[in-house]
Amino acid sequence: MHPNKIAPMAVETPVNTRAIQELDAAHYLHPFTDSKALASQGSRVMVRGEGIYIWDSEGKRLLDGMSGLWCMNVGYGRKSIADAVYAQMQQLPFYNSFFQTTNVPAVQLAAKLVEISPPQFNHVFFTGSGSEGNDTIIRMVRRYWDLQGYKDRHVIISRHNAYHGSTMAGASLGGMSGMHEQGGMIAGIVHIGQPYYLEGGKDKTPEEFGLEAASWLEQKILEVGVDKVAAFIGEPVQGAGGVIVPPSTYWPEIQRICDKYGILLVADEVICGFGRLGHWFGSEYFGIKPDLMTFAKGVTSGYVPLGGVLVGDRVADVLIEKGGDFNHGFTYSGHPVACAAALENIRIIQEEKLVERVRDDTGPYLKQKFETLADHPLVGAADTCGFVAGINLVRKKAANVHDCVSFDAKLEVGMVCRSHMFNNGMIMRAVGDRMIIAPPLVMTHAEIDEMVALIRACLDATLTDITQRGWM
Ligand code: PXG
């Protein structure tokens, strides 16, 4: 080995935190991370998970309010998923689905996904991730229009502050300017404003604002030209953008506009799918009927990577009847081990009635408890939707949320708050000054109480800290 390199080592128990941090800094480039800054500070080394908790290498327990990364729907430590994966690995660890072959778990999972999804879905395309799912969406909708002779109908309309992944297609569909600046964008993707009431709804009711935000789609269709627009894509609730829950009028109006112009409606269900909003899919919560749905994350609860696209009959009929070869697919499309994990994960969700629990019991309970945080001096607004929730940190509260006074963005109060959360055993994500959670769907009432009390204590610690810094 070259003398400049650090030797890999056997992992000790207990884990040698410093040694792992040094190797981490030396070799591991983390996603969406300033590697230089992280190297000077040292990563937190996660070593174990059970239920809604994870432990780091120093033995500290954290309540995982983010379900890993919006995915650990059935909670950590499910032996039956590990067993299903182990059994499949011994039986058939891999085979591809390219050359007139298939495998049993992939077929069973496709049938299961059709069973739990809305009636227009009868076909599934498997990928390895949500980003690959959205790449598939672009290629599939363009192919759909090409096959019908509409070669110009290639433009996809998305939204600012949307997140659709990190491949070229995912980043281009997404509405994150920081991503567009690095590596550019795929042609033929345009963006409209997001339905964020706190941002754009001043002097309007949420319902009025929802209609206005949807009208931006119609304006964009007319601007681009009806004969050029292939599809509209959106997350039912924007996740990474900060848990942006659109007003109730928004999605039905989007559906009406898509129907009026005949453009395909694509729901990116990577976060909202598999029970997160108290329905199998977020589209059902909002009462819309998408033509295509991207899924990932909750399909396996993150135990093994898997993603894909549920293909509605409108698209599937054209692709299958007129299409011939669809020149698209991945080595790991329909990976038997990932599909086995998904089947067991979905079996758990059904057996424990997690979707119904979030809809009828724990979701409403979380709403009731979480929204009590609105009385905290730092909180301008607190809202939930199923098992996602967010609070806006403000310098000065007001009766009308639009009159609250924000912090100077440069202070990065959200990051300060996130540190207090982490140091006190609570994982909550900061998006600007909005603090968000997406907890495991297995949470009990007692665990919700514990989480909300912990968040309040961390908000208190944040308030004391920033008051001492003179920021209030
Ligand atoms: N669509 C949506 C709606 C997502 O949330 C993806 C697609 C991409 O999935 P993959 O499996 O390719 O990562 C996502 C992923 C965050 C964060 O900071 C969110 C995601 C990924 C990374 C970070 O909240 N969501």
C-alpha cells in the first residue's frame, strides 16, 4: 500500500470512534456535504437501530424523527426483513430481467404493488432508487408521446423547491437552484412556483392561494405551447423542500388543468408513498388520479435500496401495444433480494395496519400534540399532515402567520436548532428556518408524547442560546 494511505482496519467493538472518523475523512465523500468542513469536525458514527431509536458509536441514543431519510416506515430492527433477505440471498441472490427472464420476488412484488395502488395502476417498472425512478419517468413520458406521433411533446413542468433526486434527470426535474448550478440541466424541463402558503399567501385564504398556485401551471402550459407539454410532476407534499403541504384546493385544480390539456400527471410518491400520509399513496390523500407514480424509500423501509414507477393504464397501454422494445432498464431492475425485502416490509405494514393507524389514530394524535408547539416563543407556525410535520422558527410571533418576523437567513437559526436537537437526542431536519420531521409510522402515543416533549425542550435550549447571542 502507498505510504500516504491509511490502512483499512477491522471494526472493533466497541467501535473506535476516532479511528472511524479519520478513515471517513480520508476516504468517504458524503452526499450533499462540504467534505473539508466535515473532516475538521468529524462525522457522527451510527452503529445500531431499534424501533424509533438509533445509537451512535459513543453509546448515545437518538430518537429518529426523520425515519433515517424519510424511509424507515416500519422502524429499525425488523428481524423478519433480515430473514427474508437472507433466505433470498441463499436461494437466488441475483438474476436480471432483461433477456426473457424473470424472478419470483419481483413478480410477486409487482402484483402486490398493483393490489395496494389505485385502480388505474396495473404495471410496475423497477429501478434501484427514486432518482432512477424519475429518470425512467422522463424517458417513459417522452416515449409515450413519440409513439403517438407527438415528437415535440417533450417538455415536463415541475416546481421550484421540488426534490426529485440527484441524477441528471432527478436534479433537472427538481427545483433546487443549488443543484442546477452544479452540472447544469437536461433540456425541456421548466418550473413553476410552489404552493407554499406561508411564502406566497399573504392577504389570501389558503383555498384562494391554492387555486392561484395551480393557475401557474395553466399559464406555463400556454406559454410553452400545449402541443409541447408532455407532463406535470409533483410531490403530493414536498418533502426535502421543507414539508410544504399544499392548500386543499391545489391538487384538484392541478388535476383539472392536466385533464383539460391532456397532459400526463406524475406523482412523485418517493416520500408520500407507503403510508406516510395515512394512505398507501399521497395522491389518494389529495384525491388525484396520476398517470404515473414514482416510488422508493418506504417500499422497503430503506432496508435495501429499491425504487420504481407504477405505470397507469393510459401509458402502459401505449407502451405495450404500440411500443416494441422500450430501451431502458437497470442491472438491478427487479433485484430479487430487494423485492424480497419489500414484500416482507409491505406484509408488516398490512399486518400492523400502519396505514390505517396513521390515518385514524396516530396521525390525528401527532397533529394534536405537535400543534401545541405553536405556543412556543420561537414558533410562528406548526403543522402536520399524516406523519410529516414542520415548524417555522421566527424572531417575533404574530397572530397572523404572515406578520411574523423572520430571522436573518445568514444566522442559520435552523442549523443552530438542529444542533440542539441532535445534542439532546432528537433528530429533526432543518430546511432554512423550518424544522421538519417524518417519524417512523410505528410510533405509539407514548413515543409521540416523548418526541414532542423532547422537541419543546430543544426549542427552549435554542431560545436560551440565541437570546444569549443577542439574536432575538
Ligand atoms: N423523489 C423524492 C420526492 C425524494 O424525496 C428522490 C426522489 C430521490 O430518491 P433517491 O432514492 O434517488 O435518493 C427523493 C429523495 C433530504 C433528502 O434532505 C431527501 C431525499 C434524498 C436525500 C435527502 O430531505 N429524497
